Amino acid sequence: MEGADGMTGFGLDDLPLRDELRGKSPYGAPQLDVPVQLNTNENPYELPEPLVRRIAERVAEAARTLNRYPDRDAVELRTELAAYLTRTGKHPVGKENVWAANGSNEVLQQLLQAFGGPGRTAIGFEPSYSMHALIARGTGTGWISGPRREDFTIDVAAARRAIAEHAPDVVFITSPNNPTGTAVDAGTVLALYEAAQAAKPSLVVVDEAYVEFSHRDSLLPLIEGRPNLVVSRTMSKAFGAAGLRLGYLAAHPAVVDAVQLVRLPYHLSAVTQATALAALEHTDTLLGYVEQLKAERDRLVAELRAIGYEVTESDANFVQFGRFEDSHTAWQRILDQGVLVRDNGVPGWLRVTAGTPQENDAFLEAVRALKKEQQA
């Protein structure tokens, strides 16, 4: 095929690409036009009209000064995020403890730019959030896949041995874990933090993207007295604002200073800051939707087990279920009934996002039919 530049057959492999990026695929989930889409862990509820109006007001105010750069340090936003964390995380933090960026992925990227990079390594306990490894690769950070038990929990003794052996510069702990839904207790985090400090010391990042859906409290209080411990969050899930792209972290002020060394100038737009501030004004309403989703999540767990599926304990807004001899075939059978779930590479398992009651009913109908088909 000849391109506009007249070159024929020139593709990605012909570019002077970094070796560690060759043969890799970009992160993404199928975007298919089907009636029920439960594959990307989005909050299914649209933002309430009072919040939509408040966003419009805040953005209109911001629009009047778009000829100027935004607040480079997002002071007002960080102040309000700190207030939210203090109230819900049961631990006082100030704006000096908080940093915000374009989605939690940019937060993680900035952390790896500051603490990882060429000649350095990061470890995560897989299966876990695949972007940890992808962002590590993108920043030139070596990636180490740490162990999990058969039930997807972290084997503390094995994890400590891996940290002692590899002495990584960054340690990722995901709680609740994506894609399994399993949460991590404070004792596990403390044990791995101690191992990480003895080995290097290194930065320990607790990824709490789904923590508002958990049966457990946030691990935020653990940052007290631990300057190398970071908790990362997002507004995509609990706040129902995936399209906003706003993530943030809480840590010792020195960590906030460190990520500012690598952040791009004026990285967080005035419109993004205005929208996030509006959402934070409606926290109670949005967390009410979270309670509904937690109830639906628990219903999915109970119903799937009643149908005869294995289900991993979930503290997130999704459920991992199985086991299947061929998970991709099972995924396709469910899709054939108009329901899109996620086949994200854990052999024998699929993942479904908790949706509205009607969406969840459609999903349960589809997996009941699949179970009957498998038993026939």
C-alpha cells in the first residue's frame, strides 16, 4: 500500500523504534457497539444534572481566561482533593501532600520518570494492572513480574524474597487489584514496604483506583512517617468521570516536589481543573452512586456463584469469574448475546464491570445461557 508520501510497505517495524517497544501492542479494550458494555470498569451512571450545570458554570468562568496559562500547580484543586482525602480516607492531608495529573496513568508515569528510568527497575505482582508494566517500558524502566498465589492474593513471603533478590527502585501494590478485584491488607503493605526499604530503599506505590468500592478502608493512613510510600487515586471510577482524565496522589511533600521535576509545563488544563472542582462539590451525591454499585457488585458475586461459576472475592466495581477451558470462546458466546465483558488475559477467567441493575440482569441472563450450553 502506497502512502501519501509515496512510500510503499513502510510500517512500524521500519521506524528507528526503541528495541523494548518492538512487537508490543498499545493498551486498550475492545470498543464494540453492543447493547450492554461492561468491559472497561466505567461508572454506568451519568452525572446528575445539578453537577452538569455546575461544570458548565465553572468551565465558562475558566473560558474567560483561556488566553492565559492555567494555574501551573493546581493549588485550588489540590486543596479540595486533600479535603476529600482527609474526610474519606480517615487521615489528614494538606495540599502539600497531593499532586494531580491527567488521569492516574500520568501520575504513575511521572513517578516512574522521577524514580525509575534507564538502569532502574520496577516490580508488580501479576496478574495486575497491565499499565504498570507498559508505563515502565515507556519510561525505560525494567519490569519485574512478581508472584501471586493461586487465589490471586499476594504471598508476602514470596514477595519479600523477590524484592530482596531484585532490589527494585519502584514497587507497585494494587488494592483493590485489577483485574482480580482482590484487596490488600495493611499488614501486607507494611511488610513489603519494610522489605523495599531494606533492599534499596525504593518507592512503594499503592494504586487505589477502585478503593471507594472496597469493603475495606483506604490504606492512606500508612503514608504517615513513611516518606517513600505513595497512594495513587483517580476520579474516573467513583466520581463517574472517566472522560475527565483526572488522577492524583497522596504522599510526603518531598514526593510532590520530585514529580514536579518531570511534569510538563502547565500539564493540567484550566478546563480540567474547573471540571474536577465542580465534581468535588458534589461528592456526596456521587458517592451515593458508589453505594448502589457496591450493592450491584455484591449481587453479581452471589448470582454468579449460584449459577455455578467460580468468583474471586471483589472489592472493586467489577467481578472476575470463571473458570473456562477457553475464556476467549466464553467471551464470544456472551458477546453473541449483546453483552460485552473483558477477556484480559488471565487464563480461564473473564471480568465483568458492575453496571446498572438492568445491565447486570442482561449479563446474568447471558451467563446462565452459557452455563446451560456448557453443561449440555
